[in-house]
Amino acid sequence: MRLPHIAAFWDNAVLQQPASLCCVHREREWSFAEADAAVARLAGYLREEAGVARGDRVALAIPNCAAFLLAYWAVLRLGAVVVPVNYRLGVEELAFVFADSEPVVVFLHDSLREKVLPPLKASGVTMRVLAVGEEGDSPQCVDEYAGADVPAALEIDPEDSAIILYTSGTTGLPKGAMMRHVDLVFNVHCAILAHSFRHEDVHLLVIPCFAPTTAYSLLPSCAYLASAVVMAPVAQPAELCALVDRWRCSTFIGVPTLFNLFMHDPAVRRADLSSLRLIAYSGSPMPAGTIALLRERFPHVALHNFFGLTETISITHVLPSADAAARADSIGKLLPEVYARIADENGQDVPSGEVGELLLRRDCVIPGYWRQPGRLEESVRDGWFHTGDLARRDEQGYFYVQGRKKEMIIVAGQNVYALEVEAVLLRHSGVRECAVIGVPATGARAALGELVKAVVVRQPGAELTEIEIKRHCAEILPGYKRPQVVEFREELPRNAAGKVLKRLLNGH
């Protein structure tokens, strides 16, 4: 019988592999049977004491730890909706998330009380707050919030919402992307296909639990395959190395900035990381130098760049490991049953190699935003979702994102795509991170309209100059695409989801 919803993934893992390792946190090992006993009691408490019913929202303001996993599956067992809270948001944004989702219960970790309580109160929503702390190596919620066992998932329709995950764009308030069970089932199959996940994997969980990669892909995939996760509360290279070594982790998924930090730490050269078989990354371009270091240190490890949006119901693209260095600026090829086009302003397909807007077929996209009926449909025309991302596709089917439409730079009537210039900058061994924007041309160059400005973060110890940056770009880019303004910074401004806030790069 097919598993109709992701709550059934968990039930099946417990039935088929009760003794298999499910989760590790703070040296505490949980088998699927042990974790399920805690999930059953917690679900009973939520139903009996907090009145949580099918369709109710339950917010999880919890960092990476076993408590998040237990609460996640307890909520889904009741047919309720998980609302992962990005606790890195500002007060106004957090208050909006609580006011908009109106959770009946909020799990609040002790380490986040100071950050989350003020916006929680400001939201004006009446809810039950369940404190979550750590007592030794076991989450407080395991014993404190225990009711009569709820042994298996209640009646759940595959079309029911399972997760509401709030976007964190660079402007405006967050939007609650609704993911149904049927969407998550599809995503799990795409994730397994993209990364060759298997039962024997031990996943190092570094990405925050509130992120789509964890909430949409990793946690459900681990249940589907009855594989294990090792919680990494702190993304420090030495600690990550110790976890990989201690628990023989096989996959390590993160963002390029983390891997850049990781590969420049001496601990990585000393540690036994031979258990790794996959390193995967997404969110921004990976510097070519970092890819070279990964290849040198991990010659037998697959390197995957992958791509997807909070609004897509699955990963959409993955770059094969064989192309990691040669096509470092590509997001890869489409996964099966994911359909995309590159179109011009009139919705017509552009030829291979030309830049247009990335469109995704409507059935590859979430059903909508929570409490904003019609909002998503504003970006849908003729059955295609307009992402706002500019991209091109070559004749071999590789996609290359060039940046957001609103970030396109026009120099003397010529289009310059920020990510294209950034990809060139990242080829320089002295560049750790960079961001490219357009700034108004003034004085003698006013007729150009805009100039290309590069904001560069140097690699540690690199003595990189403006002249070197311009010479490097001159070897690769035509004149109108080369940065005419170069600024060095210690770091790039980012929002709570790690996206670069380009609007803050105009000043010096």
C-alpha cells in the first residue's frame, strides 16, 4: 500500500525499523521506537491538554535539537500543521508570523525566550506556550508534556496542509507558504532522487530546522527511509568535524558561506571525515576556490549544487557531481516531473543561451499563501508561475540563474546580470563573497545610466586590491559588464534567511 501522507512515513519507519538509529543529540541516541514513544505521549498531551485538532497550527520556535524532531512528528500525527519559526527574524516580522498563523500552541526553547517572547506578546494572539529545555541529554518535553499515547497518525487527507513555512524575502513582511502532505510526498521522492539518499545514511543536520531543506526534505526523507539525523546546534567547523567522526555521518548539507569557513579551518585537515559520501549546497553561488578545496580534501565525495524555492513543492534542479567544478555557476538540470521554461516579457520561450525569466509549471508550485487568497496567482499566467528570477539554459539542459529581474543593471542600454558578474568574481582565489549591484552613473559618465558596482569580501589573509579585481574581470567580461566601482567590506549584510540585502550596499 502506498504511503498517502508524510505522517505515514514516520509510522512505517517505526513499524519496519524500530531499532534503527533515528536521531542523535548531545550524545543521546534515539532509536525509532524510542522516539516514537515520546512522539505518542507528546501527541496525547497536545490533544488532551492543549486541544490541538486537525488543521490547527502549532509553532516550533526550537533550534536544532531532538525536541524539534519530536514536536514535528507529534504535531503531524494529529493532522495539525507545523509552523517552523525562523527565530532570526526581526521583532516586527516575528510578531507578524505569530499573528498571521495564529497557533494554538507554541513550543518555545529556553535559549530563545528573550528573542521570541516580546514578538509573541506583541502578536496579540492567545496561545499556550510550552517551554522546551534540555535536562541532561533529553529534551524537557519528553517527560513534562506526556499524555495518553496517540499510537498512529489520525485520519489525514493528502490534500491537507502539513507545514506553513514563512518566506523571508529582502522586502516586505513574510508570506506563509502552504505545503500539503501530497506536496511533501513528491518532494521526498525528488530529494531522494537528487541526492541518492538511502537507509544507511547518517545526515549531519546543520541547516536550521526552520529552513525548507530540513522541514520539507531532510526530516520527511529520513522517516521515509528510516535513516538517521545527527543534530548540529552550532555550525563551528571543529564541532562539525567531531560529529562526523563520532557518528560516521555520510551527508553534509549547508550553504556556501559555511563550506568556505569549513574549508579554511585547520580542524578539517586533521579530522577523520572518511564517512562522508555527499556534500550538498544551495542558496548562493559557491566560490570556485572553495569547490577546488572540497575536491582536494574529499576526492571521493559527491558535490551537489541544488536549487528550489520556498514556493516550489520540491527541489527543482540539481547539478551532478561531475560538473561541480566545470559548471560551478550552474544550478544544474531539472529533476523528473519538474517542468520549467525560460521566457521573454511576452511569455514566449527564448532560444538556448539567452536570458529570460524562469517559469515553473503551476503544479510544481505550492497551492498558495496562508490567508492571502489570490496572492500567489498574481504571479501565475497561462499555467506558469513567474519566479522573478532571470536565467538561461544551455543546449545540454543546464540552467544558470542570473539574478532577480528587479536587480538587472542597464549600462548604456545593455543588460548586465548581477549573478553573471558575481560568478566571475568568485573565480578569483582571493574573493570569499561578493555582491553586484547597479549604481547611478554621474558626471562625465552620466549618459551610461548605471554603473556596475562590486562589493567584495576578501578571503582571510588575502591582500586583494581594486586594480586586481578589475584586471581579473577584464580577462573574462566585456567592458560594459566589468565593475567600475569596487568596495571591500568585512561582511555582506544579510536578512534572517541569509539572503544578501543588496539595498544596503548603495552607501559606503
